[in-house]
Amino acid sequence: MPPAIRFVELPPAAMKALLDDDLSAAGDAAGIPLTAYFVTDEAKFLWRFRLAQLDRDPSHAPWIVRAAVAEPEGVVVGHAGFHGAPNANGTVEIAYSVDPAHRRKGYARAMLAALLERAAAEPSVTTVRASISPENDASLATIAGHGFTHIGEQWDEDDGRELIYERSASVRNP
């Protein structure tokens, strides 16, 4: 049986504490203990980016990054969410990252399934997008079998070449 994932909001206060390497304050703000994975340089880039995004447009708050908690254990195994609220065409883009201490246990697929359920539950969402580096075999394998179709590619200033995949938000998960 695949693991179950519950998402816990990371409010701005938690992201600010993470930028200050204060896991205790971040955990208090989020209501769940967070791990050292949340204060890596890569994670700090994400917190700075998301805080700036919220400063520009607070309406993204219900959509962006959350702590991913494996249930029933209650263990934080990574973070996931969308790049933002649905765009004018009803598209949301998924994002997920599994703590290296918890990889290869099915958590990425469980996060993906939970994100797809969230997208399907929102009437304004029509399409779910994934942008993945062609060298990221793990993420390419994660989306396989979930109804995604390769529609093109793009150049990302931070991540380089990315393959773009999309699927209808209303497709049922396998």
C-alpha cells in the first residue's frame, strides 16, 4: 500500500525562521517539527523565492509549498505544493521534493497523488503541469503512469532545460 501524505502549511513566519536556521521557531510556526532538510541552501532559495512571491501576491498562499507529512507515522518527509495559484487558463504547476533520508520509499509518488487530488478538487483548475530536467530520471519516473503528456520544453534561468508535461486536472489517479 502506498504511503499517505498530509500537507501542513508553511506560513511566512515559518519560512522566515528557516532562513534564520531556527528549526524550532519554524516548527512552532508550522505546528510540526521540521528537519534539517528545510534549512539546506537549496531550501533557503525556495523560502526566499516564496516569501517574495507572497509579498507580491498573497493570493498564492493556499497553493504554494507545504511540509509533506507521511501518515500515520507523522514524519515530515519533504515539501510539496504548486508554483502558485491557477493561472488565467486554469493551469497549476506541481513541485515536490523528498528529503534524501526518505527517498526511494514511495513518498514522491504519494506527494504527486495528493497534489493531483488537490488540483482536481478545485473547479478553477483545468490542467496540471510538471516541468522537469531531462536528466532528472527520478522525477520523470514519478510522473509516469499519471496521465501526463509531453507537450514541449523550456529554458529556466535557474534550472536550465526543462521538459514540460501536462495532464487534465480531472483525470483519475491510477
